Amino acid sequence: MTTPAFPQANTNEFTQDLMRLMVRRGVTSIAPRPDLSAPQAGLLGLTEQDTFVTRDLAFAFLGPQDHRAAAAALHVNDPALLPDGEQRGEADIAAFSRAAGELFDQHGIMNLEFPAGAFLGFRSTPQGQRFAVEGVHLTLRPTPNPA
């Protein structure tokens, strides 16, 4: 996820901010829809037509207890917690997408592309939860040409 125009330090900062946003909004993972076949890919961010989209992606959400624990572990002050028994849905994806758009603007990101097999989110390991970025392609916003 690094390029010469987006050095490792910027990548780390963006990844940390994105991870905290996912925890804040209760998102445990984002991946391409399982019914997509190559060369199709899911997209989160701006299209070439400058429209922000969440296309062909599958979102998974933290359960209430896991959400509270993740927010506490990462010191997320304002998690969007749901009362027990409520389910997340399209409105939660839309809220996450709006917040992701603001985050992308702050970091100069155009979009994240999720080809088949890509994964962004938390994976369970024997040691606990690990944040994984696997196969996700990051596109930077074009920089304006100086006059």
C-alpha cells in the first residue's frame, strides 16, 4: 500500500486512522462481495467521475461486546455503539462511507480497490485480534498541475 508519492509514514498514519474509524463505526471487515469474479473488484472511494461509491463490497460488523472491547482497547472515545439485540445494516454502511470519504480527503486518497481475495479488517489469531490489509489497492488523488 505504499508508493514513492505516499511513503511508509503516511501509509501507517492512514492505516491507523482507517482502523480507528472502522472500530468507531463497528466495522470488523471489508472485502469484495463473494460472488464477484476476476477481473471485477469492489471499490470504496472516488470513481474517475469524482463520485464517492461503495460498490461490490461485503461489510461485516462487530457484535456489541466486541465493539465495546475494541473501542476500549484502541481508546476510541466516541464509538457508534448499538443497543444489544439491534443489527447493523445499510444505514451503518452509509455512515461509515461518509466518514471514510472525509478520512480519504484528509489523506489525499482517491479510493481503495478490493480485487478478488482482498481483505481489510480484523482477523482472529491465537494472540487476539490482528488488523490485516491484504491485497487492497490504494489510489492517491491526482495532484493539481502547477500553473
